[in-house]
Amino acid sequence: LIHLLSTEGLPRDILTHILDTAANFVSVSDREVKKVPLLRGKSVFNLFFENSTRTRTTFEIAATRLSADVINLDIARSSASKGESLLDTIANLSAMAADLFVVRHSESGAPYLIAQHVAPHVHVVNAGDGRHAHPTQGLLDMYTIRHYKKDFSNLTVAVVGDVLHSRVARSDIHALTTLGCAEVRVVGPKTLVPANMAPMGVRVCHTLEEGIKDADVVIMLRLQNERMSGALLPSSQEFFKSFGLTPEKLQLAKPDAIVMHPGPINRGVEIASAVVDGKQSVILPQVTFGIAVRMAVMSIVAGNVAN
Ligand code: CP
């Protein structure tokens, strides 16, 4: 693995290898072990052209714990604001001996463009591109599910909400189907679920009740207001009434179902606060596992850990 751009097409053995490698890093991400030297002498450039709290911070922590030098480019204060092109920015940062670019961009495909133009020894990890892919979120979601549920082959996983605009949904679905998840359901109003999803190996449900009935895992998605035009945008109250996950509706899922959300959360829009903060929520453990998973990804692509 030279770059990580998507979970689509990643073979099952590589997905499993990343999750197993992450499991070995949990003691480092928990701070029992302070650092490992796998990226010592390497420079990791965090390039977040779109805002982030969880992904950017956990990539920074992960790279630091791998002993890399970490450079967080402040995009708003960079010369991108003067019109410098993406590829010119990359060429100049490459001239500063970058080894790995972590890239978030609002344009789908931007990390692919960068990967096509960097030198062979330079690695690119997609930290979320438009509505296309968010592979490390997909991987940390798989890590979380495996942690709590052990085996994918018996699981029903419901992915609920604004599937249309969600790069997380796509990355989760590709990873879940590759890992042999028994049933993947996508759940949302017709306006927010793409029409052609069945070939991805999912069951499409247009009511929350059908979608989460007897589910083992419920992954809630944020309404991506910033990617919607006015006509598509449902009102928050309407959406919550039909697709908001409340404690009452969660009772339709299995009693030991876990609730996940990639964040940021719109409390009272796609999910009730009582569920976010409730006993079945594993939303904050997802964030913590993200450190070990991102350590695994960066060590595999750039740190000579076998792949
Ligand atoms: N889950 C996620 O990508 O969150 P951020 O946008 O805060 O990175």
C-alpha cells in the first residue's frame, strides 16, 4: 500500500491487516507506551483545505506518536488564498522534503490528483474528499465494530441519514461488504439516498423503523447542510421526526446494539442527546480508536511495516 485513498477495492486481507496493526498500537494511543520510532526522520504534512476537529487532531497525535515531524499547514493563511494552485502548493511542500501528505479537500478526487503528481517515495492519505471517501473514518468504524462485536459475519449494520452526501457512508459500506458483514442497510428519505445503491450490496430502507429493526450496529450520519442546495435541505424538525434516533426508536434495534456517529453531531437533528450520551453510544471510543487506526495506516504506507 503506497497511498490510502479509498476503502473501495481494498482487499479483505489488507483491511484486516490495518485493523490488526491498529490493535497493536492501542497501548501507544492509550499512552501506556509513549512513542514508537516507526516514522522517525519522516515529515508528515497535514493539509486540511476543509475544516476538521477529529481527523486533523488524531492524525497529528498519531504521527507524533510514530515519532514523525508534523507540519500542519494553515490553509487559510497559506498562499492558496492568493490563488496558488493545489499542485503548485504540493510541489513546493515536496521541495521541503515531505514524506507523507494527509489531505482533506471539499473537491472529490483532490487526493487522487496529488497522488498522481508526487514522487514515488511520497505517500498520500485521504482524510476526506468531498462526498467521495473518508477511508480512515471507514477503518476506525470497522475497528470499533470489531472491538464491540468481534465478528462481521453475523451482523446487521444500519447506516442512517444523509447517505447521499456522506463520504463516511461510502467508505463504511465498501469496508463492511468486503469484511463479510451479513447485512448492510442504508436508511434515509428518498431525497438523501442515491437511487443506485443496491449494486453496492446493501438493502435500502426508507423508514427508520424498518432500517434499524433488530440491527446490531446503528451508524448515524450528519445532515451535510454545506453540501445541499435549498430544495434538498429538509427542515431539522421534519428530519428529526422521521429519521432522528431517539431512545424509544433505538429499542427497535437489538438490546445490545451499539450506536455510532462520525461527528460532528447535530444534536436534536439526526440523533437525540439522550442517545449520544446514553449507554449504547460508542461515539467517543470511535474517536479514541481513530488514533491507533491512523498510526496503523501511516506506519503501513510510510513506515516499512509489512503490507
Ligand atoms: N469524523 C470527522 O471527519 O470529523 P472531523 O470533520 O471533525 O474531522
